[in-house]
Amino acid sequence: MSTPAPAVSVNETPRLLLVVGEGEITRILEALQLASLKVSVERVSTREQLSAALEKPWDLAVCGTELPELGFREAAPLLRKKAPQLPFLVVSERWDEADMSVALEEAGAGAYIEMSRIALLVPVVRRELQLALERRQHQEAEKQRERSRWLLERIVDSLPFVLFVKDAEERRLRVANKTFADAFGVTKEWLLGKLDHDYFPQEQADSFVAIDTEILETRKLKIFEEVARTGGVDRIYATRKLPLLDDNGEARYVLGITEDITERKAAEEALRKSKAELEEANKRLAENLEELKKSRAVSARTLASYQQRALQMEIIRQQNEDLDRLATELSAAKRNEEERAREAEAAARLKSEFLANFSHEIRTPLNGIIGYCDLLMREEGSRLTAHGRRDLNVVKKNAQTLLALINDILDLSKIEAGRVEVVVERVDVQELAEECTATVKEYLKGKDVELRTDIDPRVAYVRTDALKLRQILLNLLSNAAKFTESGEVALTARAEGKEAVFIVEDTGIGIPQDQLSFIFEKFRQVDGSTTRKVGGTGLGLAIVRELSKVLGGGVEVQSTLGRGTTFTVRLVGILEGETLGESRELDRPVAPQDVGTVLAPMVQGGTVLVVDDDPLVQHLVSGQLGPAGFTVVTATDGLEALKKARELRPHAIVLDIYLPRLDGWSVLSALKSEPDLARIPVIIISVEEQRARGFSLGACDYLVKPIEPEHLVEVVRRSIGTVTGAGEVLVVDDDASTRELVSRSLRRAGFSTSEAHSGEDALLKARVSPPTLVVLDLMMPNLDGFEVLRRLRAEKLNVPVVVLTGKTLSAEEQAVLRDGFAGFVQKGGHALEEVIGQAKGLLLKQSAQRAGRLPRILYVEDNPQNRDIVRRYLGGLFEVLEAEDGELGVERASRDAPDLILMDLSLPRLDGWEATRRLRQVPAAANIPVIAVTAHAGREYQDKATAAGCNAYLTKPLDRDQLLETIRKHLGRSHG
């Protein structure tokens, strides 16, 4: 914004700026001369002249209505922008009620004068100039007062002593100088309005209040000294307080001046002591002079004293040597401690590496055992004997038991090492409970035990780490099932305040009271003897306690021997609102069943690239995916995986992390950095659980070996369906945390996402790689969401847009969004569910349109505004192609073969009549219906269009219903 023009000096001739036409200025100057009004006048007639003139000071402006491009309506905004304090008048050739209303109420003019009554201009000008003079005088006086106030404040602040003023009624500080504020380490603004009790100790503040009361009552000066602690040191202050009286002699304020006299007192005390010492020395000297003759004994004593001092100095020297030796020993001890710390760090690192290698080496053969058991049961099941199938089940069950024991050890080690990551997600507690109880039912086979669940609707959905919550509940339920021979095992979930409470109760053998304090310790079991009936490592409850802490809560236990046990897990801050709990949008990805038959063929015939260096794993995964209808291609290392991904463009990639030449993390980063490969869903299969890192790099799912075959097939199917139906979503927001939250929620719902931090960045990415959908924030610096939407539409990027904003939209802004074909969602509450719901709806609509293509209409028109109107008329019903002149229209019609052509007749380069004639000579376009759309309404033009080959004739402006009716009539004919 331009700097406002300087004000005219008080003593200068008034300056008048005229923004009027030739006729108007003559009459205005005549009126001013007749009135003998001395003013300096300058006339401008163009916007450039007015802009340049406003750089100078003016007292008054007069705007006319005669200039064609610089009437008062055009001049007023520029005046308000460059000289907002400049008053102006409006003169008009004729009286116009509407102009007067706009000039006075909207533009802010001081008066509206008709030229026929130009004599009224002089008194109005005198009035405005007088007001301008008074304003300048007031400004000068205000500046003078401000300078005086500034000078007084600088003088008071520069005083080397504390100065303050308190009011008589409340004893609050009304004036305090900078010396006062610096003494307390605060600002003057903080001190003003404070009482003594706000910054002095109680006893000292009470003393000051009593002194103030005495001064106000006696109206006399009082001087006193005090000792106060400042900066941790006692200082001596001398204070003078006196009352400030009004004209009636009433004490209204207390003025205080406090000076730090510590150094002066110290100097006076030192001088007093020196004087006393000098007098004492003189007295001793006199006594010594009298006894000098008999001072041999005294001299001997003095010599002994010197010898004693020398001995003391030797002792001090030895003590210094001892201190130096002690410092050397401490330095060596410090070095030893640092070395031990480095050794401990190295040991921890080696432990972590050992755990990673141990996990890989143990889980890999277990993956083969469990996987091949499944393959044999599925492929050779009919040829196996009953004993063979039973033996395979025993092998698989024992392998799974071994896997559970290994997982417990590894999980506890990771928790103790602080390497546990928490992936917060939306968890369906009912579904999680059903999974856990289905697993626990295996423990209850052959037992008379009822297994039941009770889930409160308020905890139907929570936000926490699903795997860790599942592990807690499964460990507690399994533990209850093992120790319960009859009765029931119950899982209850409810909300208590802000806590989600999970209770596992059983009617089992119970735990002795003397054992309750030990059951959460590692490797500790209630029955740890060699004759115990129930197996286990004693790690389950230790893991439950540690995982509960990781998730922000804790676990409690109550038990009665012989009657059962109750475990209670309380987790804080994971509850959702009741309304949010009713929606499943965040949990349900865009799956094949959502798009029906449109995506079914793509899912069944999908190609899956399996990347693993273990041939055993390759064979197992191929055996699990092949029978499900997928084509499986394998790669043994990261470089080969990238090569095959670029060549084959598979529908999904199953990726191991531990690979030769190039590890899985690097492969995943490379895939997501290449636009052509970024949309391929990547499913990580690894022996190590690092979901957060996998999701942050763009993986769509994360499975830990060994995996269930049905689960793998279901994840691959869902991933292929997701990428086919969803595509990439561009998230545009200047706030990084909001972008991360929206992107992560969309990825979890099955979408591939990219991010843009500004409007310019969003437009650049949309042009380079057009997204399937845009989630757009409105309030951004430089280029806001409205402008981004407008440019997207202007550049023919007709991608669906969901606006996510915290701004309360007006009716006009909502209309702008609707005109740009954008849905909008208000931030806060359930905004993410609404965004994902709208995204799914828009993408399913796109999928349906791709399955059954909309009729294509080519509109040949050189006017962008007309093209925009027709595009909006036909949006959603037809696919609209555009050409800007006749030659381009003929070329595009020949190339794209539209179903119908809307042809403007007045076109550059090649008019509509000639363009239609040429189309009728092209075999590919000879039978396409052509509707003439023109502003020519004469009969001769219509006959000319019919002769050229047009099938129908519409005149502008177009009526939408008539246009649609004409199009449908001719489309039906051509399709028939």
C-alpha cells in the first residue's frame, strides 16, 4: 500500500485538487473567483494523473461526473487508497438520487452539489477548508504534546534513582521510571497498576502502606532508610516520600524517590572504621613508644608470630597440592565413567542388532513351516490321511506356539530398549474383541467355559495402536482361558470419564494374595514348579503392563483364590465422541465392492510383484496369491524390484525389508518418488514391526511374518481395488500438521496422496501430474484457495475438489465454490470423515463414468466467457471438449470424433459456416450433428447455416433447458 501524502502546512495557501471535466472546471473556477476564495488549484483528468497528484499534499478534492473513465465512482477508491484522510466533494451536471446516495453513503463524500446550484460550492469549500485547517492545527498541537510527553518520559527514565507515584485511594502505582523497572527485572508496563503487595514481601509491603497513610494524613515529607534484598544481595535504600496536593489542598498522590546508598553507606562505614583504626593505631603507637625500651620480649613474641604465619603458609601449600592431586583423580574417574558409558551404549547397540538378526533368523524358518503346512493342507489335503492332516495341524500349532513365545521375548526386549513405536489409528473395539475371542476359543475346546463380551457404545471406537491393544486383550483373555476349567471368561469395555476401561474377568483358580504383587514381573508365574499344569514363559502379564504404560495407562488386578481373577486396563485420552463413533469412513478403504462391477475385472486379473530374497517366501506367497486369480512376478533384490516395477507396472507390490543390494526402505522411497510408480500400492512383509516408518514412506499396508494366507490375499485384493478406484489425492494446506493429518487419514482409507504447502505449489504439481482429487484449504498466504480453484478451472483441470476450511463461508463464497464444482467441509469435529466420504463419492462417480462414458460434445467458440457458461450448463451430463477457432474445431472433431458439435458462426481464422462445410467432407465427422450457436438472428443466416450442413440453429443468449433439449434430440437421433 502507498504511503499517505504529507499534510499541508498550517500557514500555506489551501490546495484544491479537481478531478473534473473541461466544462465543470470552468464553472467551478468562476464560482471560486466570484467569492474571492484564495486557493491553489490543480486539475487532473486521467487515473495516472490522479495517482501522481496524490503523492502531494491536498486540503480538499472535488470529483465530477463528466469524465468518462474517472467519475467520482472510479476516483473515490483511489482517493481512499492513497489519501484516506483527504475529504472530497462531488459535483454533478444534473441531479441524480442514486448518484447522491452512492456518493454520500458508499463513497463517503462530504457533499453532493448539482452544477445548476454551483453557488453552494463556495460555502461548502470554505467549511471543508476550515475543517482541514482545524485538523492540521489539532495535529500540530498533538505532535507538540507528544514531544513534550516523550521528553518528560525520557527525563524521568534517565534519572539515576527510582521514581514512582501512587494514587491516594488504592495505593496503586501510576508512574514508574525505567530505573524502578530495571531494579525488579520487569517492564514499566507490568509495574503500572500494581500494589506494594504484588512485588514486595508481606511485612515490607505493610510497612510501606503504613508510611503512605502517615504521609497522606500529615501531608509532610518523610525520609527513611531500609535494607532490601536485590538480586540475592542485601542493599541499603534511602527513600523520600511526599504528598502531591490538588488545588483544594487534598492529597491525591504519593511521590516517592528511592536511591541506592549502599556504596555511600559502605564508604562512610569504611571511613568511620579507618578513623577508629587510625585513632587506635595512634594510641598503640604512643604506648609502644613509651615501652620501646622494654620491648625485647614483645619483639621476640612478634618474631614467633611471623614464624607461625610461615608455618601456616606451608600447611596451605600442602593442602593445595592435595587439592591438585584430588582434581587429577576426579578427572581420571570421569574419563573412566565416560568409557563405561560408551561401552554400555555399544552393548545396547549390539543387543538391538542381535534382536533384529534373531528375529529375522527365527521367524524366517517359522514362516516356511507355517506356510508350507497351509499349502500342503490346501493342495494335498485330499491325498493326505486323517493322521497326516492331524500331524500337519500339530506341526502348525506347535510352530505358532513357538512363534508366540519368540514374539513375547522380542516384544519385551523392544519395550525395555525404548524402541516401541505407537501408530495411532481408529480402532473398532467390537471387531477387535471378536478377533481376540475367536483366537481364545481354541484354548477353551473341551472345557465347560462360556466366553462373552460386553462393549459399551461409548467405546465402540477408540484412537490408539490397534496391534498393541489387541496384544493386551489377547494376553489377558488367553491367560484367563488357560486357568479357567468351568464357568465363564468375560471381556467388558466401558467409558469412565475420559478413560477407556477394559475388564477381563474369569471364574478360574484365582491367584494367592501373596503372589499378586509379583505377577507382572518378567518370567514370574503363579505356579512355576516342574509339576505345573499350565505352560507359558511368564512374560504375558509383564508385556501387558509395559504396553499399557506405552498406550498411556496402566493395569490393575484383583483376585480371590478359588473364585477367579479380574484384570482392569485403563487407557486415558483414546475415547471418541458418540457421533464420531457411528461413522466408519476412516476405517473402510475404497474397496472393490464399493465400485462394483467397474473394478471387478481389474482386481481378478491383477499382477503382483513379490520382492524377497528367500526362495521359500517367494514360493509361499506365489502359492497363496496364484489360486486367488493373481499373476505373480518375483524379484530377489531391491535393484531387480525397481527394474521390474518400471517394466511391468504391476497392480501391487509385496515387499520385504531385508534385501541384498538395496534394502526395502530404499525401494519404497524410490517407488514413491517416481510419479509413474507412486500410485502402485506397496504391502510390506517383514519380520520386524515398523508400521509407522512404512506408512510414513507411503506403504498401504504392513504385515509381520509369518502371515496368514487368507489375510495376505485379502490385503492384496483390497490394495489393488483401492489404487484402481482411487488414484492420487493432492492435499493443499499451508499448515504442515494439518497436511500430515489429512494425508495420513486418506492413506489409511486407501488413497495415495501427495502434498502442496501453498497455492503456487499446488498449481505446479497439478499441471505436472494431474491428481484424481484435490483437498484444498481456503485460507493460505499469497494465493488463497479461491484463486487456486479459479486457475484450475481456467486451465481446464476439471479435477474434483473438496475444500477443507476453518473459515465460516458467506453465501457468496459458497456460491463461488459451487460454481467451481467444489464441495466444502468445515474444519473441526468430524471434518476428516466428511472429506473421505466426499472423496469416495466423487471417485466412485468418476469410476462409474469411466465404465459408461458420457456423451462427448465439442464446443467451438472464441469467447472464453461463453465457453465457461456452456461448460457449466453441460457439466456432469456430458463430456465437454473445446476449440477456440474454426481450424482447431475441424482438427479436433476429426481427431476425437465427438458425439455432437456446438458451432459458433463468427470465428477467427475460419468462420463457422466454412468449418461446417469442411467437416461434412471428412468421413470421420460427416455424420456428426452440428448445432449452430450464434448471435445472428436473421433468417438469411439460418438458411446459410442449413446450407453449410448445420442440423439445428440456436441464437445467443442460450437458454439452458432449450440447449439441453436440442442436444438430447440430436444425440438420440445420431445414436439411433
